[in-house]
Amino acid sequence: MHIVVEHRIIDLDKFSSMDAAEVAGGGGPGFKLRQFLPPQDGSVATCLWEADSTDSLREWLDPATAGVTENTYIEVDEENAIGLPAAAAAGA
């Protein structure tokens, strides 16, 4: 499943020092970061994840970003989505 995570940034200095690829790489099996869209103004970042479930992603990501972002999780309606990464859309 695909999940959009909106990260409301509460500590821009810590957020800016985090390596998105490193955070994503620590997600364990079942998680893939497909897109990382950082903000220019430092307010909100958006990520597209592929995960087994929203709950499993939340259980891992909230502690990983505690004190840095407040996260909102949105399950993607894949049948009606436009522009999902090709590998993600193919189930890779």
C-alpha cells in the first residue's frame, strides 16, 4: 500500500540535519520511501511511502521523528491516483 506522510516541521534545525535516505534505510523490511518532497519555507515536508500498513509505518516513523515533526498519515487510493512511481504502481 502507498501512504502519504505530511510532516509538520516543529524543529527545522533537527529536520534539516536529518538524512532522508538514512531515515528511510532504517525503516526495516516492508517500508520503502518512494518520494521525499522537502519544503522551501521549512513548514511541511511530504513523503510517499510504500508499506505493509499505515499502523506499521506510524509505529516506526513517529518515534524516528519525535520532537522534529508531527506526522499525518494518508492512505493513497491507488486505483484513482495519478503519477505513482512506476515501480510502486507495479507492486515492486
